[in-house]
Amino acid sequence: GDSVTQMEGPVTLSEEAFLTINCTYTATGYPSLFWYVQYPGEGLQLLLKATKADDKGSNKGFEATYRKETTSFHLEKGSVQVSDSAVYFCALSDRGFGNEKLTFGTGTRLTIIP
Amino acid sequence: DGGITQSPKYLFRKEGQNVTLSCEQNLNHDAMYWYRQDPGQGLRLIYYSQIVNDFQKGDIAEGYSVSREKKESFPLTVTSAQKNPTAFYLCASTTTGVGEQYFGPGTRLTVT
């Protein structure tokens, strides 16, 4: 079945550091890939998405590129801020089988220190 | 504004009681979902519904029940059969064919 593997956290960085959170996936169809962000005590917010190979999703300075050859969708940001502290989830939707379910990674907690 | 509402934000119940969590959306989305989140873990799918009057079990449906009588509403009942009900519950919805889901703010249920 489908699965998503994220780098384990927690990740702690200083403000203005470069961020990478690794995400790899296994899917039998043609998945769309997503990054969600969750702030403390809140629901998940869609951060960015990519629907086919070589697509780059971007939002709020975050980027991720859909790499089919390495089955990866790593999240990057060039200069993090304290307000980026949150839990980040990688997810896939394998619509090749006619369903609309999302498969999530376990999440990576990011803390940015001033 | 369009969105997904969940109520209440915090809910406390005694063991042995059933409790119903509300989820409403005004996004005209076809599909709705319930997830459970435990501390330090990812999201686990409880139930989902892709059309009114139809729903399917997710990965951890035991001890839960749902109904989908209206397109806008997808309430979740946590029954006394659920062995460990204390968790953060998230509702989501989507339009068929787009993939991404949109989430409500969540309900934190504590059972003692």
C-alpha cells in the first residue's frame, strides 16, 4: 500500500538558517504530493502541493519539488523565522484507484530559536 | 467566509458515555473525513464519506460511528466501545478529483 516517510524530529534551527525536511513516498499509482503545517492546538493547513513529476510547489518561502526518480518531495526554505515553528506533515493522494484518501507521514516538529 | 467548523473545541466526558463531535462545512465539498491524532503521531483515518448517505471505514473505525444525512454535515460519535478515546479529532473535506483536503480546527476530547 501507499506510505510516506518523513525525517524524524524534532528539528531545532536558529533564525535565518536553511531548512530541509526530507520526505519520501511509496505509491502504486500516480500520486499528488502535499505539505501541510500544523500550529499548536490547530488543524492542518495546506502549505503547498505538486500534482506531477518535476512540478515545484511553493508558498510563503517554502518550496518542494516532486522527484519521481527518487520518490521524494523534500521541503526547503532558505531563511526560517520564529513564526515557522510548527509541525510539518508530508502527504500523498493516490487518485489512480478512484479514491480520495490522503496518506500522511508522522510529522516533523520544527522549532526556530531567535 | 467558507470553511469547516468543528465544535466544541474542548470536550470532556466520563468513561462509558457516548459523545458526538460536530463537523460542518460550507465549501460545497462532496467528500468529508474524520481523523484521529495522538501526541507525537501522524493522522489516522477513522471514517470517510464521498457522498450523502454513504460512508466507509478507515483504518481505525472500531468504537466510532458516523452519519452523512446532509452534504454539509458529518458528525462523529465516539462510543463507549472505543478503548482509548482521549485524542485530538480532526475533520476534513475536499472536492472530488482535486486530492488536497481542507481541515477544521479540531476538537480535543478528554475522557476520564
